[in-house]
Amino acid sequence: MAKSTAENTFLRLKTVLDVLTEGVWSGDALNAGQVLAESTARVPFNDHEAELLSGGIPRGHKTLTTATAKLVKAGWLVKGRSGWTITEEGMRATVAFPDAVSFASALDAGTPVPADTPVPTAPAGFVRPVSAAAATLEVPAKDDAKPAKKAPARKTPAKKAAAAVGKAAKAIEDAVEPVVNAVKKKSPAKDTAAATEPFEGPDVETHPQPEAVAVAGDFNTILGAPENWAPQYDEAQMEFDFLDQQWKKSAELPAGYYTFKIALNRSWAENYGAFGAFDGPNHELHHAGGTVTIRYNHATRDITIN
């Protein structure tokens, strides 16, 4: 059964750390393109994730790239010009949270790695086989004799997405060769406690999300934007939460009365006001001062504030 976009994304984030840990063991310095390509090869896209967005990038690849910010925020990953580096805390996280459920819950909740968690070391007999990403590449065999012409095989959406990921990976870090890593052997332990499963909802994401969602109102300058009511600025953008499928924005605001709307894709072409009405009246916020969190559900157009 196909996994949801949320579960796949967390599995790939876990795989990012696994790939980088294996790079530490083998002494390989891995760039972002190689790490992303390997992670998406080990956790393939479902049909929804394989859809190509504008620019020819698969939806799942863009989701993963954005989600890696969670690893940086947790202190498990450092992004630099020379490549991506896993921290000691990140390596310990792969031990402390070994399965997708515990890893997703810890990352989303900001759970620290227990102090007594050891740094993983390479298993006995560790070798470096050809990576999963390299295995997905179709390389024709060379032969002295001219091979007979063969009709090209039709590419499935997943294969097209995999090819696009390869191109995107090259563009990100100008990678010219596939990563060569060891595939970490894992025992497929099953979690029988269904109540701890955080990946709720359909098996695949059924409601497409916009490219960007902004809280555009009369407090954007307080957040650092050059002007108010301007959804194009980064300071107004909300962050998508993969677990509950909602967009969120937390900010420190002085006490006061504020108004705002939800604007999609950095423009006013599609916006939602009170009661989720398209181009409707402004949302109102009577704030006592301090931190406020605004949540937007694109499936229902609902807004919650706390």
C-alpha cells in the first residue's frame, strides 16, 4: 500500500541522515545533490509526488528539499558551500529514533536526543556497494558490434520523476557522478501500537497544496517585511507542516488589533478572508501581546489562531 506524502517525506529525511552517516563511515564528502538523489532513490515517489511541477522538478523532490530545513533547525544537519555535513547530534538521532514513527514525532516536536545515546559506528565488515541512486540509472553496455536498434521503453511517471530528480540534483551542486554509499541494513521491526502512528489520513495526499501561502496584513512590517499587505515577501510566508497538513506562522506581536488575509503563491490572485471566502473580508485578530500562531488548512480554507 502506498505511503502518504507526509510519511514518505519523514522517511526521506531519516534517509538523508542515514546517507550522511554512511558517508562519514566511508570517508566520502557528499554534496546536496548526491544526498537528495540517494534519499529519493531509497524511498521512491508515489504517483502524487512524481508529478512534475513547473521547471520539471517532481513535487516530492521540492517537498523534501524544503523539509530539510527541519534537520538544520534541529541541529542535526549543517548546509555549507562544500556540501552537507551531519552533526554528531544528527548521527545520534539515527540511533535514538530508529523508525519512521519515532523519528517523525521527535523532529516535529523538537525532542532532543537523549544524552546517553551513543554515536553510531560502522558495522563489522562495512563495505561500500553501488548506491541505490546509481542503480536507477540506465547505462547501455558497450559492444564492438553495433547493437540492433530497440524501441525505447515507455517511462512511468515515477521513472520520469527519478530522471528529473537527477537533473535537479546536478543543478543544485553540479554533481557529475552518482553517490557511492553502503545501504544500511535495517531489521523491519513492526510497531504494533497503532495509537502511536502519527501518519493519519489517506495513503496518498489527496489535496494538492499551493507553492506558497502568506499571511498578508497590517503587521507584516513588524515581522520585518518592507511593507504591509504584501504577500510577495519572505517575512509573510507560512511554513507547511507535513504531519497535520496545515500551513503555520508563529510571530511575536505587540498587543493590538490586527487584520489580515491568506494569500497564495506570493500574489493576490487567489486569497481567502473570513470564513474561508475567496477575496472575502479581512480576518480580525485582537491580540493581548506575545507569541501568536496562525494556522491555515488549504483543504477547508479554515483559519485557527492561538
